[in-house]
Amino acid sequence: MYRSARLHLSFPLVLFLSLFSASTILRAEIPMEDAQKEKTQAIDVLFDKGGTEAAKEILPFLKDRDLAVRSHAMKRLVDLGPASVDTLIGALDSEEVRWLASGALINIGNESVRKTVLALKHNNPVVRRNALFILRQLDARAAAPSIQAALNDSDPSVQVQAIQTVAQFGGEGGLRLVMAKVDSVYPSVRDAAIESLPKFGEDATAALTSLLSYGNVDIRVGAIRALGAMGTRETLLYLRKILSDPSPLVRYYACLTLGETADPSILEDVASYLDDNDPNVREAATEAFARMPDAGRPILFRMLRGGNVLQKIGAATSIRKSKYRAAMPILLEVLRDPSPDVKVSTVAALMAIADPASVEGLVNGLGDPEIRWLCIMALRQFGDANLRPLLRRSNDPELDYWKQYVLEGMGDRVLEGCLETLNKEEDIGTRIASLCTMRQIKDTRAIYPLIRLLADERVGFVASFVLSQMGEVVVEPLLLSLQDDNPAVRARAASALGEVGFTRVMRPLRDLLADKDPQVRKAAEDAIRKIGGVPGEPSTAAKSPTEPCPP
């Protein structure tokens, strides 16, 4: 706990300070803006007092819930300058104010360096660690001997901060000291040392490349990442060489790091690892090509056409990751590959590209049981942008069934495509497929085009069946159709209403029993029986012997 302020203040201000810790009372009795104003005024009163005692009294305000109050307290501590340093260093072990205290010391600048150096001997490693952070931000090179001594601190986290600070200062001596920490028994220290080496510039290249031959795999991996961060032509040469390392983990990071350079010259080397024995290495190789699909196009296409199974899968995977549209034609060719795994990877790539021009090839894939379900997923994802191949009927009943299965899972997204097909397509099978697809769309935008088709001699009975499957939403449009001049429309509307089965349509149907057309009268009578208006005789409703749409 911090000591309370000892000030000669007016009674209202003393009362305010005594209530400062009782936040619930403060919130209840003082509006937030007024509370903020009073606190900042209290901070200013303390600041005017000056000296170390003022810094101690201001410090608790760094814990205030109000950001404006905390910021003002930090500013005043900085304004106090050297008088605040001891207080702020003492606060470095407090989790609540550690970062604000560090920020204040950094803003005080060089005047805080000497005592911050002394804090490197503090018994709390948290304080020592934060002291190193402050010295690094202040670029306190004069403190280099004390900072270098911290490389051997008993706490690994302090060593890590010391390594980062020494690396920032640079120099040949610093390089040797950081290099010596590579063999640390603490992984965090070892990794920090390797990651810091690139900060020494070209002088670190020899040190890093020497690590590529270490027996410790983790050290070799760290060296790879550090060389990649340097990004020079010389480091690329060493990264290419390490691709042949016996460790899969090293090969993985070599491929990954080379890919991150985005240098097309590395692709020929990385291509050899698209069929590596280790799946993680293969994955890293595909990542490299996915970053540069245009540059890798000749290699990817060559492998898709003539590579082994793993190379084809790797090429397809790279294309999928990059969504490389230019590869779509060759992917459609590869859909006929004898390997099921290659075909699966190819469909996955087509799914990612999502080009409507690939729908035809995916529809053909419905006939292949090895990739059928993936093709269904792909077609349902984007096939509504090109419905023609799905709606077009063939002489293959099984293929047509799966086409319709895809369509039935697309919901309302197929409406526009179906309407366009009905308006432009002459093939009767395709038009019927469009009608059957529309039964899943319970929307007036689908109903009225179907109503208009009730008069069509070839597909009118299908339109009637589809309307009968769409529920209550079709009742009013069908009731209006009972008044149509065309007797075929009246009869088909009556049949559809009978299938919908709402008793409120009985009266309009009974009115049709006096219709001048016998077909209409028969349809109305059968519809009434269907709903249950006339018990007894079995229904002889005129229906197609088989339902025109698949179940």
C-alpha cells in the first residue's frame, strides 16, 4: 500500500482524497466528469509541492480506472523529472502500474538511466527485466557493461531482455556474446539469441550459417528463420542447401521460409518437395507455390499433366490455396485422373476458385462415385450461377437424379436461373427439370411464372404438380386462376388446390361443378373429394400415372 498524502489542503479537497479509494461512494455522489476534474486538480496540487514526496503521492493515481486521470498522473511524474525516478523504479514490480511506470522513465530520458542501471541488481527479476527494457528504449549504450553482465542473470526472462538489448546496440563484441547464448539450456534464451542475430547485419551471416550444421534440430530451425529474416541473396543460397536436411522439421521450415521470400527463383528447388515423404514438408512446399502462382505456373501445370500422384495433389493444393483461376481448364482435365486422391484435390481446387465455367465438369463428376459428394458440395456452393448443365436432361437416369439432387439443395438461389431457362430453353426435359426445381421456392416470384405455364400443353401438368407442393402461398393465385378463360388452366388450378388441401377453397371449387367444360367439372369434383367434401366414392382424380418430379 502506498502512504496517503500529507498535504495542507482545504477541507473539501482533503475530503475528496479520503473518499478516493471508496470508488462506489465516489461514483454515487460525484458525476464522472466532476470526479475526473477533481482528481486531475489533486494531481496538480501534488505536483506543485514538488520533490520525491510529490512523486510518491501522485503514483497511486496511475491505478485509477479513468484513462484521462492515469495519463495526467503519468505526465506529471514525467514533469517532475529526476525526483520521480526512485518512485517509478520502485513501482516496476507492481503489475498494475509497471508499464505506465516504464513509460514515464523512458520519457524522463537520460536522467533516469543511472538509477535504472542500478535496478539491474534488484532482487526481483521483474524489476531487472523491465529495467533492461527501459535501457533498450533509451539506447543507453553507456550502460553496456551492466547490460552485458545481465546475460548471465539467474532468470531466463532477464537474459532474453539482455540479449535483445545487446543486439540492438550491435558491435562485434555484442555478436560474440549473443552467439554464446545459442547453447543455453533454456529454449527461450536460445531462441532469443538466434532471433537477435540478424540485427547485427551481414556480420551475422557467417554465425547463422554455422548453426545450420548443428546437431540440435531446434537450433537449425531457428537459424533458418533468422536467415530468412535477413533476406539477402547469400542467405537464400544457404536456405536452398538446407532443403536436403535429413530432418523433416528442418525441411519444413526451409520450404516455408523460402516461400516467404516471394522470390520466384526458389520455386524450382521447392518443387522437388511437393512429393516429400513427410506431409508437413509437402504442405510447406504448396504454401510457397501458393504465394507465387503466376511464377509457378509452368511447374504446376507440368506436374498436373505428368507428375506422380503426390506431385499432382501438391500442384492442385497450391492452386486451391491461391484460388488461381488460370488453372481451371487443366483442372477440368485432371478430373479424369485415375487416382481418387488426385480427383478429390482437383475438385477442392475448383471449389475454391468457384468459377461458373467449371460447372459442366463438376456435373460430369456426379457420375463418378469417388468424387460425387464433393462435386455436390461444389455445385451447391456456386452452381446457381450456371444452372444450364444441371437442368439439362440426359439419357442417364442416375446422372439426372444426382443433378436434381444438387438442385433441390440450392434453395431460393436457383430462382433466376430456372426462370431464365423456362423463357429460353426449348428442350422439354430441361424445362421440366426447371419446374421441378422451383417447387422448393415458396416465393411469389416463383408462383406466377408457374401459373402462366398451366396453359402449356407440354408442361402444364408439371406446373400444376409443382404448385401443389408449395403450400399455402399458392392458394390465392390458384383461386384467381379458377376464373381463367382457358379450361385447361381452370382444371389444373382446381387439381392443385385439391392437393394443397385447405377447406376454405371448397366454395370456389363447388362453383366449378357447373362449369361448361367437363374436364373442369371433373377436376373440381375430384379436388373436393380429395379435401374431404364428398365422402364415399374413391377419388378418380386425373393425375399423371407417375409423379412428374422425382421425390
